[in-house]
Amino acid sequence: MQIFTIKSIYDMVRYMNILAIETSCDETSLALLSADYNPDNHSHTITVHNHLTNSQIEIHKPYGGVFPKLAKREHAHNIIPLLVELLGDIQTDATLEIHDIKIEHLKVLLQKEPVVFDMIVEHILTLPKPDIDYICVTNGPGLEPALWVGINTAVALGYLWDIPVVPVNHMEGHILSVMAPEISESSNTFTVASDHYPVPALALLISGGHTEMVMMHSIGDYTIIGTTRDDAVGEAFDKVARIVGLPYPGGPEISKLAGLYTKSTNPYDIELPRPMMYSPDLDFSFSGLKTAVLYAVRDFKIEHPEMEHLPSEYIQALAHSFEIAVCDVLSHKVTKAMQQYNPSMFVIGGGVSANIRIRETLDTLIRENYPQCIFKKPTRALAVDNALMIGLAGYFKIHSNPDAVYTDIVAVGTLSL
Ligand code: KG4
Ligand code: ZN
């Protein structure tokens, strides 16, 4: 009798191990997960074996934002050491057979990433072949130089290990990030049952580069129904922070100071506009709000020439007014979309969805006005960029189309859903 150690095609579709790679902005993030599909009840059991993120925030801070060339350099330096850590003490029987000719081709694949090539030769060629069935990698939207590091690395590893590579849309990752609960070493498995995620679903995606409202008809089938005409909401948070002298990324800083505001004792009352709140469409505009903050601060400085710095209470009042204005605009547009599309589920995602006031405002809005609609938000850790959400989006892409082969994967900075 012959014993097959290789998984059958059926098993591959049912059970798979995925390496996920995310390098679209300033986080190098890798995840190792497995997914087990149960055809009897159409549920998916996901196990997160490891999930590591290397943030570049400290490096970009002096520039007040993400500097693409620097982001690329940092991803290239960090991705292989992070991969070695992610794989840990992998136990597999499969040895990696490396011929010189393979190394030559690897060099060609990584001609734009010489640092990654050197590190693969030094650290990966010595490891046994890991038990991975697919590599999922973000191919957009994002900063193209940064995206390319992830893509080139994924394609090189796919070639080396003979594993298919699947491109993943970063924004789809943000939508599906709501599926994962808080992950810890002792609790790293969760089940995704389709009846827990009813469609049609409305998604509000709020990040540093995007502000979008999306209708999800099914996983993989999306229509954008609203978008920002200028700045993304996260960008507005970051710019407002910069205006008042707070470091990048401004969102968490503004949020922290807004939380310190006390109406009864704070002497400042700052009125800010809510651009496009009543426009008949589902589009947004945040650049006018940012400019209003700029003018408010300029006028305050003119009125108080004796003050060397903005008083902390003034910054708290400004941060609070800004957050309230953002919450008002988001609530109005979500209400409009709820009325127009009557979705069965509402999800939020993207870095700004980590904001506590925004989470609570939208939670209350849905609970009080649309109790029949399920509201899902990502854990605060998974609201910001991470590879786990890329692994999830990649898994469902593979699951829905197991025969698809993706060749010539390219970085597309403006990739749309
Ligand atoms: O999704 P993300 O990590 O990266 C992009 O794909 O853009 O989002 C980053 C954005 C930044 O603008 C950051 O300031 C914002 O998310 N952000 C927040 C908070 N945490 C991160 N904005 C408001 N409140 C927060 N707590
Ligand atoms: Zn993002």
C-alpha cells in the first residue's frame, strides 16, 4: 500500500496553511494561520499560529508622516528577520532542495530587493521547507515602493518553496478584520459561520488613506457607494495633530486629548463645521474641517500673543470638537446609507475605527435605530494595518476560487475594491 504524505486536492481546499504578508504602509506584518472548512455547516475554523508586526512609527515621526522611500527600506530590512521569528522552531520533514540555478533565478526575482535576497540566502535557505499551502500578500492600495517589498518577497518565497501566491486587496482585509476576536497565545482559534455575517452588508472604511462606504453583496463582491472627495478621515486626524504640534500618527494623540476634555471646567468652546454632512450623496469631505482647525488656531494665536504655546486645555477642547464633528458626519452618512440600502450587517474597519468615540457613537446609532442590523467592529488591535486580516481575505479568495492562478502580481497604489 502506498501512503501519500501529500495532501489531496480535496484536503487542500478544506484545510490550508497560509502565510500572510502586509507591507502597504508603515507596518511590516506577517501572520501564519490555518483554515479548516466544514462543508456540513459551511463554517470555517481559523487558527492563528503566529502574528507579528514591526511598526515603523518611530522612524517616520520626525517627518510628520510616512516617507515612502524610508518605508520601503525598513520593510526590506525587517521582513526576513520577522519571517524567521514567525516560523519559529518549525517541525517538518520536508527538506529544501536548493540548486545553484534556483538561487540564480531567486536573485533575478529579487533584483529590486537585494537586501531581501541576501537575507533569504543567509536565513531561509538553511531552514526546512515550512508546511505552508499559500502565501497571501497585499498588492494595493498603499504606497507602491512599500507594497513591492511584500510582493517581491512573497513571489520569491513562493518560487523557493513551490507555493502559490495570492494577491489581496488591503481594504477587503479591513472589512474582514471584524471576523477575528482578540487573539492570544491561549486563545488563537475562532470559527467563522456564514450566518454570523449576513449580507448585504454595509462597510465604513476609515483609515489614513481611505474613507469609503462599501456595500458587500458577498465576500469578494463589493460596490463603493461613497468616498471622500479630498482628505481621508485619518489624514485629517493626522493633519490636525500636526497643526497643534502633536506627533505622527495623530489619530491616537487627538483621541487621547479629546478624552481629557471636561465641559464643565474647560474655558474654551470651539465650533467646527461638518462639511458635506447634508449633501444628498454618500460622499465625504474632511479637508474643510482641517482648514477650519488651522484658522481657529491661527486666530487664537493672534488673540493671545502673550501665550508662547497653545494651552493644553485649548488643545483638549479643539481635539474634542474635532472628534465630535467627525462623529456627526460619519453618523449622518451611515444613517443615509442604512436608509438607502437596508443592510443586514454594518461593519467598520481601518485605523480610525480604533477610535473609541467613533466606535461608541456608531454602536449606539445602530443599536437604537436599526436593532435588526448586526454591528461588527474589529478589535482595536486589528483596526490598524495587520497581516491577519490579509490572511483572512486571502483565505476566502482561495476558498471561493481554489483553481485561480495568480501570475505577474503587481503593486497598485490606487487599487479599488
Ligand atoms: O488602516 P491604517 O492603520 O493605515 C492605513 O491603511 O492608512 O490607518 C492609519 C490611520 C492614521 O491616520 C491614524 O492616525 C489613524 O488611523 N488612527 C486613529 C486612531 N488610531 C489610528 N484615528 C483616530 N483615533 C484613533 N484611536
Ligand atoms: Zn489600512
